[in-house]
Amino acid sequence: MSKIIIIGGGAAGFFTAINAKEQNPDLEITILEKGKEVLQKVKISGGGRCNVTHACFEPKELVKFYPRGEKELLGPFHTFMTGDTFEWFDDRGVPLKIESDNRVFPEANTSQAIIDCFQNQVVKLGITVLKNHGVTAVSKKENSWVVTTKNKEFIADKLVIAAGSSNKVWELVKTLDHTIIEPVPSLFTFNIKDKRIIDLLGISVPNATVNIVGTKLESSGPLLITHWGMSGPAVLKLSAFGARILAAKNYQYNVQVNWLSRPTNKIVNVLVNLKKKEPKKTVMLKSPFTDIPKRLWERLVLASDINTSPRWADLNNAQIEQLANQLTKGVYNANGKSTFKEEFVTAGGVDLKEINFKRFESKKHNNLFFVGEVLNIDAVTGGFNFQNAWTGGFIAAKAIVEN
């Protein structure tokens, strides 16, 4: 009987174990989890609802959401991707639903549905799950793997490392002659203290364009003003794709915001036309842009050296130009970052050049597999990191059974 050890009691570990055991019931599979509980990241994902995947059904489009892993995941996504995820969970009694922003959640609207699914399958299939089993050493002995925990020693024919972004596990991986790309934070909000946005907590615009001054980094989408500064999909995407550049800047950089994602000259034209049509209206009270919330409009007007009383007729060309600039290319100084909710994601992990992505297997050691965020793969927010876990787990399980 072939023995499989899986390090990591998270989504990737459970998914790999279940798929392997379903394909070959004779496998003896043990999941080792260092903590007191399993599937904790699943539990908090999506605000406790579990953002299972994203409704993107073309591999070439799906890979664009991965700042690291885009090239490597294209082939695997042709084997198992979003549609397969829907079918997999539906076949096990957990139908999924697509929300308006294309994020995918269980119809039950709770992460517990996913947790129960995994735990029920583990019991049904006879997979052993051991908690409080932090791995302290891994070594190869002839054709077997020796895995040592605080509690005991395990011998396995095949080893799967699915422990997520864990520095301790990465240190173990280094002992196996694998290269670790040093981790830096990804998916974080921009810490900005600026009088134009201070105390505007919760205000958002539907489609802003944000770029990092002096770089090619740019992103568009909803932007949210928070207690810390700026967040929302536009900022989080930028933080993911710029993770290493922003880390190199020690998280001190200038952010240029186009609140309307429209060219400055076109905004000037809109403002000039409003001046002609509504000359007696007060600038502070009359905005031509429905996408700009009233309080934000007021701040941008004040930042343009326009006081609270002038009418549109009173504005000169320089003031109109200045207001257009505030709307389309205002610069904000960022100093620091804040973790996005509880879902801490890092850019870093096992060097992708050392992995055979047809099997998610090490190129350095046979029967050693890596799945999930232990690899140097990460994505923007929206269910993409879980999809990487499902795809890798499915392909690794298939390779384990076939070999």
C-alpha cells in the first residue's frame, strides 16, 4: 500500500488528498497540520463566505490575474479550471453561485459549506488528519520520505507540501535543495494621509485609474477610501502586480489617481460646458460627475484653490484646469501598507523554474509535489488563489495515482 504524507491542513492539502484517494482507495494518506484547527483560511475567506473561484472560463484570460504564475498556470488551467471547480463541488453537494462582480461563492453563502464538504469527504474516504503536528524535518532515505514532527516520525512513498505561505516550511524546502524566492507582501492597502481624503472612510468611486509615479504600474477599477488611505480592487490589483517594486521602495511612493478614468482634456471640456449651462450654480454644490460622491467632490474643489462660494461663472481657465487635474491626475503620497482584511497573501515561495507543472512535481526529486501558495504563485483578490489550489491539487493527485 502506497503511503502519502501531505504537509498542510488547508484547502490545497485537503483537495489533493481527496482527489488522490477517490482515484485510488488503496492509498494510505495522512494530512499533517501544525495548528489546532484545519482549513482556517477557508473559514475567513470572502468575509466568512469563502470566495471559491472566479467566473472566468478561458485559460488565457484567467492567467492574467496572476502577477506570478501567469505563464506556468496556462497549461494546468487547460486540465482543470473554473468550470471543473463548479462541477467538482456540485457533485459533492455544494452548488456554487456567481455574484455580480464574477466572484464565486457557495449557494449556502457560508465557508462552512466548503469546510463540511472537505471534512465529510475525508471521513468517508478514510484519510487521516493529524492536528498539532508541526513538521520539524524532512529528508529522503533511499526511495522514501522521512517526515519528522514534534510528535513522531513518518515514512512516506510520496510527499506533498501544501502548507501555504509558511516561512518554517520554506526553510524545510531549502534543505531539499530547492530555491525559495524571498516573500514580500501582496494584496495590501495604501497608507495615505492626505487632507483631500481624510475622514472620507467608506466613500468609493466605481472606476478609477491608479498608477505609481515613476513606474509602469497602473490599474483600473473600483477605489475605496479607508481609515488607512486607499483600497478597493484598483489598489489591491496594483499592490499585487507591484509587490516587489513597492517593497523595494520600502512602501514609500507617490500614487497618481484619475478618479474618473477619463482624459484630462475631456474633463476640462465637461467643466467648461457646465460653466456655460449653469453659470449661477455654486461650484461646491453642482458637480457634473455622478461617479464622484459629494464629499469627495467638495474636497477636490477646495484642493483646486476654489473657495466654497464662487459660482461656475466666476471660475477662470486656470481654476478649471486645476480642478480637472485634481480629478484626473492628483498625486497622493503613500507611506506604508496595511494588510487586506485577514487574508494575508505573499509574493514568494518555491522557485517556479524548479517545478514540472504537468505534474506539480519537483524537478529535483521524484515523488515530491508542491501545491498552492507554497509556490511562488499569487493572484489578485477575487477567488484566484483558491483556483490555483484546486488546479494544483487535482493535477498533483492525478500524478500521485498514475506514478
